Amino acid sequence: MALNQPQNTLETSIEYLKGIGPKKGDLFREAFAIRKFSHMLSFFPFRYVDKSQYYAINELKNSGAEVQLKGTITKMEIQGAGRKKRLKAVFSDGQTTMELIWFRAADYIKKSIKLKKEYVIFGKVTLYNGQWQMTHPQMDLSEKVKENRHAVLQAVYPSTEKLNQAGVTNKSLSVSIFSLFEQVHKEIVEVIPPWVCEQYKLMNRKKAYFNVHFPQSHAVLEKARRRVIFEEFFFLQLALLQQKSFRKQKMNSYAFTKVGDFFNSFYKEGLPFDLTGAQKRVLKEIRADVFNGRQMSRLIQGDVGSGKTIVALLSMLIAMDNGFQASLMAPTEILAQQHYIGLQALLADFPVKIALLTGSSKVKQRRLIHEGLENGEIHILIGTHAIIEEKVKFKNIGIAIIDEQHRFGVAQRSKMWKKNARPPHILIMTATPIPRTLAMTSYGDLDVSVIDELPPGRKEVKTVHRYENNRLGVFGFMRGEIKKGRQVYIVYPLIEESSKLDYQNLMDGYENVLREFPNPEYQISILHGRMKPKDKDLEMERFVRGESQIMVATTVIEVGVNVPNASVMIIESTEKFGLSQLHQLRGRVGRGADQSYCILMSSYKLGEEAKFRLETMVRTTDGFEIAEADLKLRGPGDIMGTQQSGLLDFKMASLTKDKEELLLARAAAAELLEKDPQLNDPTAAKTREYFLRNYRKMVDWSQIS
Ligand code: ADP
Ligand code: MG
């Protein structure tokens, strides 16, 4: 180790690391974005093999287990020729023997093996014709093993084909990383303030990083991992919470100082029902936000059917009472349309002008809307993405509401910020329940309101699972419900709008339903992505008005659609749907006072995962429970989509497994910011430095969420 190391060894380019060099350096950059020494420190093993134990061959039990054995090679022989050539050897641990096999480099290996010398071998054992075998074992002479051993548990690192071919093995990588520690150990300084380390009993940083790569024992590894996970969560929470407090202190929006006629008269005379306690509470939270002049950035989480729309409307009325306009953006045309129709009906007797702007709005209509928005005639604009286009300008927008926000990218949302001199208040709504851990990271800088109460009189949707051979029974059940005046959805998977097979299935299903439910006794609507927007509207309207009893559709009806009289949801090929999608679909029924049903149709062949999804749906209607199950199955990145992947890109932490650490880290970050918002205290100097170097970008990013 050289003396007088410069202080920035951690910044050294990766190719200078022992055993790496320019070629492998390129491969590491390419495959894992590892460019410098510091990145390699956090190139974490994804598992460990326990080399603390030696097995005897006669105690082996599980085919497929990775084990370590000690013994000698007593015999070896090349068999076959050409591509079938292989080396077979007999390995004895003194009591029993097993067979070792090499399909590659047979000659070379045969030459390098020393008979009668003691070896330590490691690999996966399989039982074949009553005999234990190991293919391509790792082999080391016993006498060498003791010298080389850095740790009892040996790290296994992610790799790629190219890295393998370039000769990067776990072993060589361990040697490189060991030498990395020798070079940089002075620079691995503590970055979490000492009082936090003490309070949360964190292992010191250097020791933790070392032990993650070279664990001295299971117990130490566990503590080391906890520490690294805590650190990851801690800095992310610091970024999110700092952003939140910045917004609360500095981000000026418009103060809505009064509640006036628009709100009061609608509240007294227009509300078709009493608000639930949860709706009232959330409305209060919103009012408190918009009164103080700082920009509101609030997320409303409320399960399907919990009544978010009315809360949105009341918030918009408050904006109008203060001379502002409002917008409500929805992810699909159907949903935008529904909001438009629904709100117009609610506001029919009030002097409120609402407009609808979507991709299919006609040029002339569009021009009128643009005018109305700019001269302030239009109070509320409802629409799709079309709203955020630059051409769409408001006279004075004060609040922008985004429904089913998980459907939108961050960049799209941020465009609403620029629609007035100061950014308008932002209210985002989601019915996709998000597990708490995920919400805390993905929406960590937002204020969150939860509508955790359904309107009174709702009955839990009864859910059953049926196979294809029950179809006649299902049709019979539909007939009965339709006779009672109810309506039925039948949903087909059409994950890719372009999939011909899915489309064919939908059409076959439609024909089938037509035969079973003939005209004119029955009216059937159909809705899918290939239809013209105008035809879609027509079909949807027919169903909304109750003119058709059955709606055969793809997942275009997934979010938001509200037809309270529909009481049966039949899902075809349920195994093709994800959990959150199923939950959304089921949420389309159970919106009125009648008992509703969800029938999950599936084929007989179900994989483990599909079975689990079906069972979960039958067992519970609790959105949060379903969300937790979904998170376990799919992982956070998938659930949030690529838009959030930066934030969820943890190197070690897991949102499903490390909940406790997340809560602790968030609490610690909050406490630190409360004491020292700018991290100016000398005890936080390193924290600040590390934070600015690694998390500044993230803070900038979350400015726009
Ligand atoms: P979501 O939260 O899924 O967007 P909606 O706002 O569409 O739910 O509301 C679902 C249904 O419940 C609508 O028909 C709505 O009129 C009705 N609703 C909302 N709030 C109440 C309430 N407090 N009492 C009775 N019905 C309500
Ligand atoms: Mg809704």
C-alpha cells in the first residue's frame, strides 16, 4: 500500500483497481455503471455461500444444495471424444465417494489435478442414479484455502456473460475488492451524525461495508447489512423531507383566504349525500393547505369507490371562491368524459362553467375552450393529457387536480406548475393503494391524506373463482341479476392493444355473449382500444344510461369508471391480470347499494403466482392488503413504473423486507432536520458533504413531483 495516498482515492477510475484494468473496467462500466472505486464499494453481493462447514458425503440430503467438502481425488478418466469429451473423477472424503464431472477443459483440468492431495471442493450436488455428483466444482488445495480465506461466508456477486468470459470470477473479484479496502479504508468515513449512530445502534460505516463484502460471521453480517440499509433509506428520506420542508417554507402559491358562495351554496343545496367522516377530514386538510399561501402538494389515497371525486370538486369550488380557475386531469378519455358528465350533472343548477378538453376535441371546439380559459369564462377544465399542452393557457389557475395520478409521468405533472405566475396548488389522487413503505419513498415529499372509509351502505363485493366448465352457470347467474335490473361487465385481457390473439379472444367472447343474450331482449355494449373515440363514447353512454345491460370490454374501463347500477364484474382469463389491475376492475362494481359480485374466470392450468393472485382476490377486498401482496410479487420498480425507478433504485434495501429500517431511518432523518434543517452543525458536516455530493440530483428531481 502506497504511503501518502491522495485524499480522493475513492474517485479513482475503476480500471486502476488491482485485477481490473482497462478492458474489465469497461465491462464493469457497461454492465453495472461502476466507474470509480467508490462505486465498487457498493457493488454488493446478492448472496453468500457458507463455507464455514464441511459436509460428509453420506450426510448429504438435498439434491441441488451447494456444499463444501474436503477429500482427495482417487481416480480420474477422460471419457468420450470431441464435443462429448468429459473428465470424470472419483472424489473420496475418506468414508464415501462421489463423482465429479467436467464437460469443459477436460484435458487441462486433468493435468492440473494432483492425485492424493487434499482438496476443498465446492458446488451444487445432485443425486443421479443413487450416486451423488458434482459438476464443475470449485477446487482448491486444502493447504491454500487457509491462506486465502478472508471470510467465513463468501460473497457471490452479480456478473455477466462478458465478465465471466473476461475471467472475472467471484474469487478474483473478492481479491480486487479486498485490495480496494486496503487502499481506501482511511477514506470510508462516517457520514451519519454520531448521535444518530448511537441512538440507532448502527455499526460504524467502515466496518459495515467491509463486513458486507467479507463477513466474519452471520451475526456480524446481519448488523452490517442493517447499517447499510439504514444508510440508504436515511439519505433518501433526508432528501425527500428536506424537499418537503423547503416547499412548505418557501414555495409560494396563492392563498385562498375565504370560502364563499360557490362552495357554500353547493355544499348546502347541491351535495347529493352527506360526506363521510374521512371525506370531511381530508377536505379540512386541503383547506388548511391552501389557506396559508404555500403550495399544496397533497396526495389523496382512497380505495376505489371511497369518493374522491366529490372532494376534488369541493376543492375546486374553494379555488373559484377566491377568483381562481381549476383543472381536473384524468388518464383516459373515458374517465375524463365521465368526470365531465358527472360534474355537470352535479353543478347543473349552479353558475359554474365546465369544459372538456381531450385528444379528440374538435379544432373549433378547442379554440373556444382556449378562449374561454384565457378570458376566465371557464371555471373548471376537465380533460386528459391535452390539458398540459403549452397552448392551453389559463387566465388564473389556482388548483390543478390529477386523478389516478400513477398513470402520469412526473414530467407531465410538472407542466401544470407553469400554468400560472406562481405554481398552482396540486392535488393528486390515487385509488391504487400503495403499501406504506412505497408511499413513503415514492411520495416521501408529499403530504398524504387517506380516505379510509367507504360511503355508508356499501356491501362487500362477493368474489368467486370459476373455471371454464362453469360458464353456463355463470351465464345463468347473469340472467338472474339482469332480471333484477342490474348491469354486468365482462372484461377481457388486452394488455397489448395490438395483440391479435387477445383481440380475437375478445371478439369470440362477444359473439358468445350475443348468442346467449340475444337481441332485442338484451342490449350489449362493447368497448376496446381499437374503436374510434366517438364509438367508444357512444357505447359507454349507452351503458351509463342503462340502455345496455352487458358491457363487454377490455381494461379500458379499468380506472375510475362509475356506473353504480352495475353489480356484476366478470373477469376472463384472470390469470393474465396483475393484482392491482384486478383490484381496480373489481372496484367498478359495489358502487351502489346492491350486493355486487366479482367472478374470476380462469383456465385449469395455473402457475403458482397466478394461483396466489386469485386466492388473494377471493380472500380479501382490502386494497392495502392486496397492495402488499402485489409488492411482494412484483417488486417496487414494477409497481411504480419507470417514472419512479431512480428513487427506488436501492443497492441493498428492500421495501418489502426492510420496513422497520425505513421507519427508523425516516424518523432519524426527520429528527435531524428538525434540529438542524441546513445540516450546519459541525457534527453533521460529513453528512452534509455526502448528501450534497450524492443526493443533490434527487432533490432537484423531486422539485417537480
Ligand atoms: P373514487 O374514490 O373511486 O373516485 P367516486 O368519487 O367515483 O370514487 O365515488 C364513488 C361513488 O360513491 C359515486 O357514485 C359517488 O357519487 C358516491 N359517493 C361518494 N361519496 C359518497 C358519500 N359520502 N355518500 C354516498 N355516496 C357517495
Ligand atoms: Mg375516481
